[in-house]
Amino acid sequence: MATDMDLTLLEPGKDIPAENLKACKALKEAGVALTLSTGRSSFLTGKYAEDAGVEVPLITGNGGALFDSKTRKHIYSADFPEEKASSVLKHMLEIKADATLYSTEGIYFTPSSGRRFFCENYNEGLPEELKAPLFSIDESDLRNLPPINKFLVINPGETLLEELKADTDLTVVSSGPSFCDVMTKGVSKGNGLMRLADLLGIPRENTFAIGDSENDFSMVEAAHYGLAVGNADDNIKAAASYVAAAFENNGFADAVYSFVLPLVKAKTEE
């Protein structure tokens, strides 16, 4: 079972609520492999995976990477071709876009990025070896870029958004209000979920996914059982087998207890 993080499992910047943590434990006891599937950088997931008892790789960067949070190693990363990453970054620097870049080496902030505070908040109180590696990036780095699997652009504006969506080499989705996620062509949470299921040897008819935003649609649609929290976009609710309570009312736990566990029990008894 793959769960989105922000506005599905938890409130951004907050811990996983107690009821949802209990539901994570119940899944494990029932033999369900739980993973986090998020638009976040791999390096902003570890403490949540540990809290939730996740033992399998995580789906990060909207499916752009599979990450082992225990070893802090990437199993897979769908990186942009270097020339493409450089051209996209060059344009964003020229127009002073609020852009943050995700890499298997860390998180990179353009001079106009407003995301550093969120990442620094994640790092607060963690031992050095578990902190997200944070770096600045500018024009001087265009010829020697690290591998990049996602651009996060906040408040991109209509012109930039239209330019990005018109580029057939890119996948562009929203991960929340004012958040624009840009990956290389073909990357999605849905493809990430199927890649992970195949890696773990889990039949696709035994896959579940739950989410709320546009970037979750692909995995809700790809999973054999797609689920939506009550605050989800209407198209996700329409594609879901079950619509749970809103995330602020422990919608994840509702989905687990009302839909997932009864179905898993029925399958086990067949």
C-alpha cells in the first residue's frame, strides 16, 4: 500500500497523527507492505518512514526515485538528461523563479527559492548523518550539474506554467496549492508504484494507493484499489474504490480500517 504524505497521511511540517500511526502498525501486523509515495525529496522522508514502520523502499520525487530510507541509498532515479536539466535551470534562473532541485546527492536551492526554511525545519534536531544535504545552486553550476530528478517550482505564474506544460520532454503536475512539480517525461507516482511492486514481487492485483492531489491521480488509477481522502480533488475521488474521511479527521486510518484491512482479511481467507 502506497500513501501520499502531505494532506493525506499528515499535515505538512507536522508529525504523523497518532491514529494514523496505529493504522500503519495494523497494516504491518496484517502483512501489508506500506510505503510512502511523495513528491518530496528522498532526503525529507526518513524520519516519517521510521515513525510509520516502513520497511520497503519509498517512492519519492513523484515517482522519480525509489529510496531505501534505512541505508539512505537510491535504488532508482529517473534523472533528466544533463543538457535538459541545464536548460530548464538556466531559464528559471533568468526569470528568478522560486525553484528547488531534487537530486540523489541532496536538495539544491536557487537564489529565489523559498523552500530552504522547510528543509531546515526538517533537519532540526536530527543527527548529522540523517539530515537532508542542502546546497545552493546558481549560474556558475550550469556546466557541472548534479543528477536532477525533479524541479519544484512554487507560484510559477501562468507564463512559466504554460511553457513547462508545452514541453513534451517534461511531466508537469501539481502537488498542492501553488506547487508545480517538474520531472522528466514518463515519471509518475503510478509508474513508481508499479516499479516497486514488481521489485518486491507483489502482484499488481494486491496493490493499494491513497492520495489527495493531482500528482496522486496516477497511482490511485494505477493501483488495483485506489483510495482517496475526503479532501481529495474530485477527479481522484471519482477514480477511487473508496473515499475516506478528510485527512484532518484521520482519513488514512479510516481507509485502512474500513476498506484495506477487511479486504486483506477476505483475501487471506480465500
